[in-house]
Amino acid sequence: MNDFAGKPLAVLAFSGGLDTSFCVVWLIEQGYRVHTVHVNTGGFDAAGLAAIEQRALQCGAQQHTSIDARDDLFQSHLRYLLFANARRGAGYPLCVSSERLCQARHAALYAMENGADAIVHGSTGAGNDQLRFDTVFSVMAPGIRLLTPIRQLALSREQEVDYLAEHGVEVNASTGSYSVNVGMWGMTIGGKETHGSWENLPSEAWPSTAAGSDARAKELVIGFERGAPVSIDGKAMAAVELVEALNALGGQFAIGRGMHLGDTVLGIKGRVAYSAPAAHILIESHRELEKLTLSASQQFWKETLGNLYGRMVHEGQALDPLCRDLEAMLESSQRMVSGEVRVRLQDGYMQVLGSRSPHSLMALQPAAYGEQSTGWSGDEVAAYNKLHAMQQKLCWAQQQQAEAAQ
């Protein structure tokens, strides 16, 4: 401990990966004592968390702290993304952005509580994560110096591997090839194949169950209360337990995989592979229940404002007061979204089989689609249809008149 006496304290948001491992060693070389903070947002068991702590201490950290933020992640971020059915590019369920915001908040609080002289993250200068960490740190810990070694030094992954090797820190061969982020809402994988728009990942690059599983199809019933998932097959579960269970079940069938190509906050295109079984299952199920219980106008405006909310989270603007306003709207929209959704999981595919709700609008309507109505007469609907077509009829006549005059 005497080796650390009098040295300034740097608090590092630590993942255990290549970039943050480099940061520990580099910070020590710059004269800092380093406290690593791992904010657990899912995807790790006890052995995995222990390995992250061992990695931090192996790299030279004075102290390592692990914070279980899974429930906070769900309550503060994921449930609103679910209410919004938020996806980037109609596919990617915003796995990383929500996690980074949660991790940054907890790291900033730790830095403030422990009187840190510097707060550090390991993001590069080319992605969105740097903006998310920078924004939260500057808002919540404005008096603490921000350090970003990877961005500042502009090192390649190969250079980081060499640097760590020179300092006696071994690096797993796969760590140097792929950047993997594991979290409760899904995992993302980046590597040479994602640097362009054509190649797919090789099967060995996927850490989860490989595609082509021969497991038989499985049916599930997912229960929701006011938009939030509460049960699987009638068994009540806390949110974290339920999401992790769906990740395990969906992972067996390679559900929720994809390659996302989108626009970064910096204006460049980015591409990443993702595997998000629970997010995919829950968003598709939740959307089906909303179709049954919400009006057409509710669905339209909730999708519009939900897309705005997802964009703000993606772009690191979750601390903007507008997000609180949007969350209030999303919460209100879920008052009637209670019920059950039946789904089937099979190899690489999920199918919604049915839904039911005590608030079903379909159960209240006076007609079955395409069948005889008891809510109106034939004459009444004919009059309505005539009025419905009136403006189009007038505009059509206007167009015909104008063409005839030419």
C-alpha cells in the first residue's frame, strides 16, 4: 500500500477487456493509483465476475469494486426501451447504449464518493461509447479530470496487445481479434468482418449457442402487467430473472441474432453483430399485446415518440429532461397493456402464436373482421363510406377537369 501513498486516484470504468486492461497499466505508468469499477449490467456469472476482478488486480489496480446494476439497468432504462419497442434500423435493440449510460452513472457516483482526481473510460475515438461516457461524466462529475487513454493515444488493438505483453500481462488470442460486449439486453461483437458491409462473422466468433441448433421447437407464454414482463408459463419472476431466463431459452435456438449497420453520432456508418434473445422475444411479444389493447392513434404516436426516445438513449442524451417527459408518456401508454402472449421458438426464428388480455379491444368490438356486424346497419356503413371517400372524389374530379382544360 505504501507504493500508492500520495499518488492521485484514477477511477476506471473497467470491463476486463483489452482496452480497459491497457488503461490500468498505462495509468499506473502515469503515476496514478487505480481503482477499477466494474458495473455489472448482466451476462456474467460469479466465475466471470471473479475473473474480471483477478484481471484488474493482475494489471496492477490498487482496488477493484463490482457493482450489481442489473435491476437498476432494467428499471431505469430497459423497461422504457421495451415500452417504446425501441430498435435501431428495425432490428438492433440498443443493447450497448443503455448499458453504457448505466455504467457511466455508477462509475461517476463512485468517483465522486471516493474523491477521485481523474475518471477514466477505455472507449476509442471512433465509436458512440466515448460520447456516452464523456457526457455522463461531464454532467455528473464536472469537477473531476476526464482521461481517455485509448482515444488520446489512438492505438490499434495490436499495439495494445504488444504493450500489455511488454508489461507482463498476457492477452487471450481471441481478445485481440474481437471486441465482445456482454450484457443483460444482449451481446455485441465487433471484428474485422464488421469493418465492412459484406462479410458475416464466422461461427466460432459467436460466444453464444451456434446457429443450426437441432433442439425441438418450444412454446412459451409470457405474462405482462402494465407493459412490463412479469411471468413465463405462469411462473412469476422478477425482471432480471425473467430476462436472463429468456436469454438462456432463446439462446438455445439462436433467437435474436443479426448484423446491424447504422449511423453513429459522429456521422460515420458503423456495423456490429449482435445476439439479443430476450430483447427480441420481449419486444415482439410486447408489440403484439399492444396491438390488442391500444388504439390506432396510441400505437402511431407511441411509435413516433418511442423512436425519438430510443434515438436519445442511443446518442447518450438520457440525462436530458426531455427523456423524463417521454418516459412519462411511455409509462402512461402502458396502463392497459396487461395480459399474456404465446410464442414459439425454433431454430433461429420466433413466431407469435396468440395474445389475450382483460383489456382486449377486440373482445369489446361489435363486429368480427370480415363477418356480419351487430354494431351498425348496412345503410349506416354505406353512408359512412360515402363520406369517407368524399374528399378523394372531389380531388379526382378537380384533376380530371384540369387535364381536360390542357
